[in-house]
Amino acid sequence: MRYSVSQSIDIKSESGRILERLSDFTLWRAWSPWSVLEPGHSAGVSGEAGTIGHSMTWEGELIGSGRIALSGLDRSELACDLELAKPFKSAAAVSFRLDESHGTTRVTWSMASRLPWFLFFLRRMIASNVSMDYGRGLVMLKEIAERGRIDAETTDCGIVDFEGFAYTGLKSESTVQDIPLSMGRDFGRIRASLQDREAAVQHAVAVYERADMVSNRFVYICAVSGSDPGELDLGRDAVHGTIASGKMLEIRHRGSYRFIGNAWSMGMATIRARKWKQRGSPFELYHNSPGDTAEEDLRTSICFPLKG
């Protein structure tokens, strides 16, 4: 069962500089969408960077194991052969296409592969997951190329005892690309209502009731707790709910919301690898606000309620 994935991003950098970074596997750890999920994974690089046969192997609990080798290289394209051993055996042709214009380079990361016949029913889901991984990786590659570093950090805090609370907020449906706009609109409306009534807030959260990666549709509630629901003038759009107390996997993210997908992916990979069972809806808990906090100092917890 064949499938393919492709994602692109525009980077303000010369294509040659980007190509040098892409063709050196010793530099991949800084922007790899998988390395960030498991910083302690083992990896080995062999061969001379930028030459055919240059390769990297890796192995980890969350990211599985495999090998990637440089198979083709010219001024505008890099090709690699990818072999996965875990979580299941597969092979893929991977490429990076670089198109430069007026100091900006469009980088297109593509993959063509096929699934074992017994996994045919997972084709759309796997393609969607890889596509999102590629998107996360390209955002980090852009940051490295343009700013020289990624001022963000994702930390697995393990299973914690969480004290629940009631909340009031607004429900929305959006694509992952439009979440920043729709969430900003909803929290703006909540913030305006709170300021009008000088209401106190204990928690600010986004509860994800539904997340369909394949169809790219997300249903979530932007909400606050700690104030009397009557103090929020949200009209008929207001929704009320409760986050129950209990055990949760907490992934802490510091930095721009542009990289918060790393925290979500780390949490989901951890739950999948350890075969934990979830209960209820995962949520983002905001420890500060972009309204009065520098982007690199934003702190968010991604919480996954667990059974048992």
C-alpha cells in the first residue's frame, strides 16, 4: 500500500547554507522532530558529511530505530534512503527540494513509502502523523537557519497528581493551522469580559474535546477557572465543564507556541510506547500569558488524564 507525504516552508536563508545543514547528519539533532521527543536516544553517524553514503542510525523507546543514508545530492535537492526497524519494518525514499528566490528558500520535505499489507487500514493516519512531524521539523529548521538557535524546551514531568477544577469558556472548531487565530479570538473575548468585571482567574486552559489528525479538525474549549461563572458575560456561547482530579502525564513546554506541537507529540509518543490508557480530554494549562510575557518565557503544561 503506497503513500506519500510532502510539507514545505519558506526560510530567509541562502539555499546553499540550508543544504549544508541538511546534508550533515551530525546537525540533525538540533531540529529533528523526533530527536526532540526523546533527547536521550542513542544515535551514530558514519561517513563524511555531504557525500553519498553518509548515514545515521538511531534507537529509542519513543522513536523506534532505523537508518537513513544520503543517496543523492546536487545544488537544489538532497535524496536519502530511509530504513525503519521499529516500530515496524519499512523503507522509504526521502528528499529535500530547495528553491531559492530573492534571498528566501522554499524547502520541501517529501517521502514516498509503502506499508505492509496488514497495516493498510492505518495508511491515512500514518501519512497524517508523518506530515505533522515534517511540519514540526521544518518550523525548527527555519528557526535554526534564521536565528541560529531554538529558544524553546520540552520536558517530560512524568505522572503527577492533579487537582481538578470547574471552568467556564467558549467552544470552537478549527484546523490546526487556524487554531492560533481562533484561540486568540476566544481568549480575547474571555479576557475582555474578565476585565470589565475585574474578575479573578486561577487557571487558563484549552481543553481538546476532539482531535482528528486525519481530517485536520479540532474541537476545543478555551476557558478559565477561579471566577464566578456569572462574572463572565459570554452569552449563549458560554460552556461550563470540569477537569477531574487524578493522575496525569504532564509535559512542560517553555517557549513560543510555534513549537508547542513538540510537547503534544512527546506526550502522545510516551503514552503509546508505554501503553497507558487515557481518560477524559487532554488540555493545555497556561502558566502565563503572551500579553505580558516574552515569547521565550511562555510556560505551558500539556496534561493527559490517565486511567488507574
